Amino acid sequence: MFGFDFMSMIAGIPGLIIALSLHEYAHARVAVAMGDFTPRMMGRLTLNPAAHIDPIGLVMLLIARFGWAKPVVINPSNFRDPKKGEILVALAGPAMNFFIAFIAMAVIVFYTVALRTQMSVGLHEVLWLIVLYNINFGIFNLIPLPPLDGSKVFMQMLPYEMQYKFLGLERYSFLIFVVMIATPILSYILVPIARFIITLYAAILTGAAGIFF
């Protein structure tokens, strides 16, 4: 989706580190806010990328566009409201990604509209990849397939007796992911939704820029 070349890989590193680290930090932050201090005790309540980045997962993201971070371990039984806690913790990661994408796009718009100057090609590519990676990462994690965040939200909406059957899908998840990546299926999911979000962000930000600048 972003062009497989060395310079794009280098420019994409900040976006990937930000997307992965802040996604996991958001999970940890909300889990603690809901009453589970497990992430804090395990050193995950930090913005330090070293606590969240899995080196192999990062390399796989750069090379194969499919990777992972260190998952934040939580204990839902510690939540004041376990069902609500699981849903909010699951949604926190993607929500953080969409927020970061919005901020990065806001910087691009502010730089070009408010400062009325041309951004360097390198800086623009880094910021634009932050936007793309975070939006795509947020969308991908909302897919209701274990162990993605969307599955945790979906599972809480199922009757109790169906939840374990649904979790049984996780044994097939890797195979499903491989098929999604090796075929256009993932693009059919990500591209239209990402295009809609980018268009929405652009409309909001250019409208705001027109009012204030």
C-alpha cells in the first residue's frame, strides 16, 4: 500500500513505532483507570517504546506489512465493571491510533495553511505515513477476529455460552491472517474505510483552517 522501497521503510519507522507504542499504552492506561493495575505492575504504563515494541513484530511490519507489538496483559476480574472494562480497554488502542492520525494530519494542514510554506518532502512523507499507519492499524485491530481488539468487543456482545465457541476461532487466526494478506481481501477492508476517514479528517481540518487562518 505504501510502496516497497528502502526510503519508504525508513520514513515509516516513526509511524510504526508511534502506532504500536501508543496503541498498547492506551490499553494499559484505560485498564488501570478501570481498576486493573496489572499493566502498571508489568511496566506497561509508559510511553517508552521499548516497553511495547516486539523487535521481530516491528521488522515484520516493515517488510511484510504484518506484525505485532507486545500485548498488554490485563486481568478483567479486577475491573469495577468487567464487561464495560473489557470493551473500553479493547477500544482504547484503535481510538488512540485514530487520534494520532488526526494530530499528524493536523500538523500537515497547519504547516501548509497557517504557515503558508512548503513542507520538505521527507517530513511530509514521515507525517503522512504516521497518518496511514495509524489509520490502517486502528481499522485492522477492529476486525472481530481473535485475538484482535474487535473480537474482544464482539465477544462481550455474545451470550455467555457462545463466547468460548467464538474464542475457538483463535486457533485458525494465523491462517486467516495469511489468507487476508496474500489476497486482496485485506485491501477491500482497509482501503475504503481508510479513504473515508482521511476524507473526513481532511474536511474537518481544512474547514477549521479556513475559519482560524
